[in-house]
Amino acid sequence: MTLSVLGTLLGGVGLFLLGMMLMTDGLKLAAGKALRNILENSTKTRIRGVLSGALITSIVQSSGVVTIAIIGFVNAGLMNLRQAITIIYGTNIGTTMTSWLVAIIGFNLNIKAFALPAIGLGMMLRLAKGKSKQGAMGEVLAGFGIFFLGIDVLKTGFEGFGNGIELAWQGDGFLSILIYLGIGFLLTVVMQSSSAAIAVTLTATAGGVIPIDNAAVLIIGANVGSTSTAGLAVIGATPNAKRVAAAHVAFNIITGMVALLLLPLLLKFLSSMRVLFGHDAGPATLLAMFHTLFNVLGVVILWPLTTIMIRQLKGLFRSAEEDEAKPVYLDKNVISTPFLAIHALEKELERLGKIARRMAKGALSTEISMSPQLAKDKAVFDQLEISVGDFVNRMQRSDLPAELDDVLPNGLRIAGYYASMTELAFMIAEKQSETQPLQDEGIAELFNNFKGTVVKMVEVSDVELEDFSLETCENSLQVVIDEYHDLKNILLRLSTQGVLHVRQFVALQDMISYMRRIAELPAKAARYLTGLTQFAELEKEGEPDETP
């Protein structure tokens, strides 16, 4: 192979990738909002999810772009795992459109006759309309022309390549299969585009460089290689986003394995199709057909297994927050035994209190900006609170003793107090981030002392403490209330004296009010939680001894 042929091949690949990039970027700008709306609104059923994934990928000519968009939606909580997986199915079908474009247009038409005018018209439209939607469509048109111009250059290069050398690893053995799988995978990883790798494969096969059997294996490798984009996109992402990437990898690997196992049958089927078409179907068309066939086959195989896949994926990539949000003590099997059910509820409410107190202390220790941990803790709390509510509702629907009619609402009341604490924690953190630091050292000291008193009150409200007592809790709360009134009067006096600006006074007044309330709530929760504990102990003592 001469340097001239090598340069032609590299140039063809470069033009192809440049064309794809222009088409993709132009379509994202021209129809980005519409494509996002399709992704958001067309996943109500699995069929619609597959169809929308296939449609969008066919339009933007990049499964990687669609996959990254899906991961973004899942990261933002706009799409659940089931919806994302069905779109992943569709993207693998949609990406086969590139194969058909190359096979049908690239080998059956005079490419330069429409590619060069498309590039010219597209760039004129882009220059005339700038970054508007019309300009973006001009970019798409130019990219379309460059895309096929690259195909034409690749055809020329591979014709010269095929006439000059015969690959040493051509054959049907296991080693040959591994080699072509690896080549397909590496081509996709290097070019970050399975479409580009497959286009190179189709033109190389049409040029006589690669036998069609080996080319089919190379396409399988390229299909698996497309998972590298998703793998890179989820570095540092949420657990759900990582599950989407894992689903993408699983689909492509399983589909690739099935295609390899059925390769002789699929190739035989392609040969029969070639006979059916009267030998008019060239190698590129047959490979496009093969690419589509095994991706559709993969969807058919995995379709009934989607629910199982989702269940398995939810057990992977669990974050510490997700583990903490999972109930530890609540179990539907204990509902029939009152003292066990109340005890389980009590322990889970204690876990809620632990998170709420952690958020309160975290907010009170925030000086300038809100801690990212607050948002994580709030998500954990909200999920756990829902589980507690569901458990109480199930208990109320069961055949429980009449004395629980007054006890169960207290469980929801306790959860409500802790929920209000988490809301106040956010309000305090936001208010502190918006308020200018206190310049007066005396005021700052009074303010920080009050925060310390509130923190101490929050800490002593923990009913799990060995030395916990309601009396200590009530006394600490009274100290907070007394300091609150004293500090409020001091701030008011300083405001009237002009030491504090009105806005600063109002902000500080709001903040110490939030702090007083965040101290009162755990005290209320502790009173009711202590009563719940005592009831559980009485119920336990009243249970008959089952030992002989």
C-alpha cells in the first residue's frame, strides 16, 4: 500500500467524520428542542420508546449523541430507567440507517453530482443566515454533502488498497473472528463513532479488501464498541445514569454474542436474500441488511427480559444515599403483630430523626454557601418518609387493636415534624448564603452563641442517647426560647440605633426565627416518639409467652 492510498483513506475517514459532526451539530441546533420533546413525551409505552429512539438516531445519525442525551435526562430525573432502556433499544436500530445510506446512495449514485452542490448550497445558507435555524439546516446540508464525499474518497482509496494487497488474516477461523471483532471495536473507540467504523467496513468490503463474512464480524465489533461513548459519559454521574450505560453495554454485548452464535445462519439468510434480489444486492447492501437484522433480533430477544434487567440494574451502582433511603426495619410481615409493627415504626422514625438532625446541624454550620450534602440528605429523607407513610397506611388497613387508632397518627405526626425540620434546614442555609457576613464582632458573637445553643438542643433531642430524658430536652428548648427573645430584643435595639440596616435586621430576624422553630420541632417529635416507645414496650409485655 502506497502513502498515496493511505492518505486517501485517512482523508476519506476525516471527511466522513467531519460530515457527521456537521450534520449532528446542525440538527441539534435546528431541531434540538423538538428532539428533546420527543424523548420526553414519547416513552409512555415501550413500543413508543423504541420507535422514538430509532427515529431520533436515524435523524441525528449518532447513537452516541442520543445515548448521552438519555443519560442527561436520567441524571436530571426527567426519565426513569424503563423509559431510558426502551430508547436504548431504539437507538441501536436507528444507527443502522447510516449503513443503508452508505449502501443505497453511496454505491448506486454519482456522489459528486449531488454532494458538491449540497456542500456549496449548505455553506451559503450557513453564511447568510448565521446561527439561526435556517443557518443550522445549511450546516446539515453541507455536512450531508461532506459525509458522502468522504464515502466517495473511501471507495477510491479501498479500490487501490484492494488491488495492491491481500490481508493475511482473511479466513473463517476463531482467530480471524477475534481479530475482526477487535478491529471493529478499536475503530469505533478511536473514531468515537460506530457509524464511521461501519461506513469504512462497507466501503472496504465493496472494494474487495475484506470478505463479507469477516466484514459481518467487524460490524459486530463496531456495534459493541459504540458502548465506549456511554461509558465515558457516566464518569461521576448518578447511579441511575450508570445503570443506563450498563443497560446499553449489556444490550450491545448480548446482541453481539447472539449475532456471533447465529452468524452462519444469518449469513446463509443473507445469501438467500441476494438470490431473491437476483444478485443485484451488492456487499454493502447485504451488510446493511445484516446490521439491521441482528440489532432487531437483539431487541426481540431482550424485550421480554426488560423487567428482569431493570430489577438487576437497580441492585447495581447503589450510592450511600440510596442505601440509607431504603427502610431497614419496615416489613409488611410484622404488621400482623402489633408490638413488632410499632417497634419497627419507632426504629424507622428514629432513622428519620437522625437524618433531620444531621441536616439541621449541617445548615447551622453553613457560613457562606449551601452544602451539597443538604440536597442529598433531603432526597434520602423524602424517600424514607414515603416508606414510613406507606407502612402506616398498611397498618391502618389491617385488623389492628383499637388502641392503635390514637397511636398510629402520632407516627405520621413525628414524621411531619422531622420533615418540617428538613425544610427549615434548607431555609436557614439559603438565608445564610444570601446574608452578608456580620461585621460587628459583638453581634456576630451573640449570633454564633445562639446557633450553638440551637445545635445543642438538636443534639439532646436524640431519643437514642443513653442519657436521653424529656426533662433535659424541655430545659434545653427553654434555653433556646429565652436566648431567642433576648437576641431579638438586642437586634431590634441595634436596628433603631442605626447599627444594623433594616434589610440586615429583617434577614437576621428571619434567621433566628427559623432557628427557634428548628429547635422546637425535634422536641415535639421526641415527646411523641417517647410515647410510641412506651406503647411498644407495653404491647411487648402484654404478648403471651409462647415458650413452654
